[in-house]
Amino acid sequence: MKGNILKTLIVIGFTLIFSVSTSYAASEKLSAKAPNFTLKSRSGKNIKLSELRGQVVMLNFWASWCGPCRKEMPLLEKIYKKYKRLGFTLLGVNVEENSAAAKKYLKEVKVSFPVLFDTTNKTSKLYNVSAMPTTILIDRNGNQRFLHKGYKAGYENDYRKQIKKLLRE
């Protein structure tokens, strides 16, 4: 009897874990002010989020060890190139304490958007990052509007639709 209960609990536990880890919606709508931050970019320049007010901003929190992040990076570059002239910017926020692996990865996969280094994870904590990658779209007024946890093929289509919506506002 106890063995069957234990097996049942284990199966339920794995089912819950699997359903939670795969049940992320393509996006969640948000309505909170985007917390301000300043981070050093790979060019050595400090970038402050509040200085980008008036633009639609995509924050993409990523790590070099994250497979979905690596898959998404070239797609983000295409999105950045397509919309940057329209008042859109993309900030790739690397969350690794040691940025050496990220810098090595960025030599392999060339991106032109600013990459920032959150080596203390203070910014990641401000945004409650709980999945890799995590992508947040911020409107021209500095409000968080859309949240994407993780990455699955096709999310880039949602990004484009949401960017267009925010650019039109």
C-alpha cells in the first residue's frame, strides 16, 4: 500500500514538474513600470534603460550555456536589424557571473545589438528572471508590456507582432 502511494506521488510530482516547465504561454501581458538599471556593454559603454525612453525596447536575458538562447540569438539579430530604424532597440543581457564564455560565444555568432553584462544578477532579480531566456518588451513610455519565458520555435513571430503593435502606439 505504502509503495503504491509513493509511486503515485512520484508520478504526480513528475507530471507537475513537466507541465510547469512546458506550460509557458508564448507571452504574458504586463503593465508595470520597467525598473531602471545601468549595465556595462561589451563595448565598455554604460547603458541606462531610462535613456532609451521613447523607444520600444526588448530585453533578452540569456546565458551562453543555454541551448534555447543560442538558437534564438540569430533570430533576434534579424528582428533588431528589421526594426531598429523605426524606434526599436534590443538589449541582450547576459546573466553569467563570468562573462568570458559569453564573449567567446559572441565571436562565433555576430550580433549588432548592444549586449550587456549582468555579472551580479541585480538586473535579473529586478525583472524576476526565472527562465532562460527571458524576454521582456517595454513600450515607449517605459512600461513592461509583454513577457516571454523560455524560447520555442515560433516565438519570434510573436515578438514581431508585439513590436509592431508597440511601435504603432
